[in-house]
Amino acid sequence: MKEGRAAPTDSEVLGPQFDFLLQEPLSRARGGDSLQKQLLHRLRTAVLDGRLPAGSRLPGSRVLAESLGVSRNTVTLVYDVLSTEGYIEPSRQGTRIAALPRPEPEHRALSAPATLARRGGRIRTLDLEGTDSLTFAPGVPALAQFPLAAWRRSLDRALQQGGTELLGYGPPQGELSLRTAILRHLALARGMHCTPEQIVITEGAQEALSLCVRLVTDPGDTAWVEDPGYRGAQPRWPAAT
């Protein structure tokens, strides 16, 4: 008579590196964060603090859903967000943790041109070419960490699917597919529920502020602006004296 083999535990199925998901079950308390948001936060944090190093393979969505007692759709949506944010890389061989860029700040001596006065010499020149340093400058994102390869692949895929229609003018509110993707992200990451018609894509913060001002104010209204604050929101007329 053959002896039966014990079924593997969830920890054995997922692997020991995912014990942090099993040791503390996802909360189902009313009024708390959704299961999607909790799982997203835990996986994202595990990637950032090194518990899930680059190259680690994530379990399949069905396996992880069964181990955590959640729907497969919950896991799939979380994987979609992590992929969009660049934390994971899906492929035919499985989904793995992406290698996140971690540049070390460069400490370079900045010498002012001899033609500048002493006061002008204290102004730091913003040099973003050929550097991976983390720069704190208004309106300048972390350019060195932009996923160029993923951006090219996404651009090629979009052009193949959309064709030349994407080269023309789209809806005034922005592309519907982009607004729908933002809607899903807001629902998952921020718990906000809205429709694509309530989302407007602008070219930047300056255009968004201008649009809001035109919608909610009348000529002659008084506006209060933080000081210090976003310089693009400052009035462009001379202050009263």
C-alpha cells in the first residue's frame, strides 16, 4: 500500500521569500484599505527594501490568489500596476522583479566662472547631461531613472496597434485609453472612483492651473497664493505697492 504525500503548504508553494505575505493576512475590515491596495503596498515595499531582489520570480497570479485567499483579478490588477510603475517585468518565462536604478549622488566641486560677481557665483548651474546624480530642481524629474527601454517598447506597441490615427489630434480631454488607465490607477492606488469623462489630461501643471482658474473664477476675483510655493502659480503682473 502506497503512502499518500502531504500537500505542500502555501509557504512551500510560494517560496520562503514570500512569507511576509502569509505571516500577516490581508485585512478585510470594513472601512479599511482594499485588498488590492494592501497587496500592492506590500509588494512594492518588499521590492524597495530589498526583500524581493532584482531577478526574483513572482508566483503566478492564480497561485498567489489561492494562497492569499483573494480573487485572481485582484492579483492581476496589482501586477498590472507594478508593471506600469516599472517594479516588475512580465515575460513568457514568468514575471520577475525589475532591476531598479540606484545611482549614487556625485559630489563635484562647482566652480563659478571668473566673469561672475561673488553673488552670481553662488548660483548653481543646473547640469543634467551625462550625470546620474539626484537633482532637486523645480520642474525637473529624475531623468536618469526614466525607463527608456520600456518606453520605446510601449511606443512601438502603441503605434503598431493604433497606426497613423495616433498621429492626428485626439479628444480635447486627452486620449480615452490613457484616461481609462489613470482611472484604474486612481481606483487601486488612491481609492478614488470616477469616470473617464471626469479626467482631463494637460501638458503640465501650468496648463492645469490655468484651466482651473478659467473655470472657477471671474474677472476681478482675488486669488491667494502660497509663499513660498509653486512659482508657476504666481501672478505675472507687478505686485501692488
